[in-house]
Amino acid sequence: MIAIGSDHGGYELKEHLKKYLDEQRLEYHDYGTYSCDSVDFPDYAELVCRSVIENKTDRGILICGTGIGMSIAANKIAGIRCALCSDIMSARLSKEHNNANVIALGGRVLGKEYAVEILNTWLKTDFLGGKYNKRNDMITNIESCYLGGK
Ligand code: RB5
């Protein structure tokens, strides 16, 4: 199950990506927003990422105007590895090397069809494991050192 969420800046792209998910028969839960009315992106980053770390969903898609705010907010949550992707190679490597469990996309930055290609690559690529486990563990160690920090 995939979690998907956006703010108003990502709403149109979210709706477009949902059509792709439907075509692929991939199950998702849409955590909003549900219109172009202005909202605050951290609320949606939190909803989507919470569902991932609570194992209600196994991966998440976040969309705001640039993807930047969503990715910053998502990466504050322990256990989330959110990759802001604007190209296909980054989408592939964010899975192969970083085992990203959330992707952030920019609705005002990406063409809709290119965003579908980026998402398709991300969803269909697997983590390589091996030496990349160690590096991910190092990130988790940093995370635990600074939990609750300022
Ligand atoms: C909202 O106007 C915009 O700031 C937001 O969608 C996002 O781009 C933030 O990073």
C-alpha cells in the first residue's frame, strides 16, 4: 500500500499520479489535500510519513510546489528516508543506494508525464543492500544521536 499526499502546489500532480497508480493497479491511500485551496505542506508530510513508519503503508509519495518543503519535513521524522527527485537517475539511485521509503516531487517544477516516469522508476527499483546497508545504518545512527535535538 502506498501513501500519497500533497499541498495545494502539488494537488494537480497528485491527481495525475493517482491515475497512473490506478492504471498500474497499485493500491494507495490519499492523505490529501483534496483541492487547490491553500494548506500547509508539513501537515501532509507528517500524515504520509506517519503512515509509513507505523507500517500502515510501505512507501510514500509527497508533492508540493518544489518538493523541497515536503522533503525537509519528511526527513525530520525518524525512520523516513525521503528523496527529492527531479530526474530518473536520482529516482533509481535513491532506491538502489539509499533505500528511500518516501519520494518527494515538485508539482510546479516537473512536467506531468516526466513526473510519471520518475515515479515509475522509483516504484520499480529495488534497494541493492550490501555495502549500502552500512551507510544507511550510519544515517540511522546520526538520526538517533540527534533525536529531540535542536
Ligand atoms: C506553497 O506555496 C509552496 O511553498 C510549497 O508548495 C512548496 O513548494 C514548499 O517547499
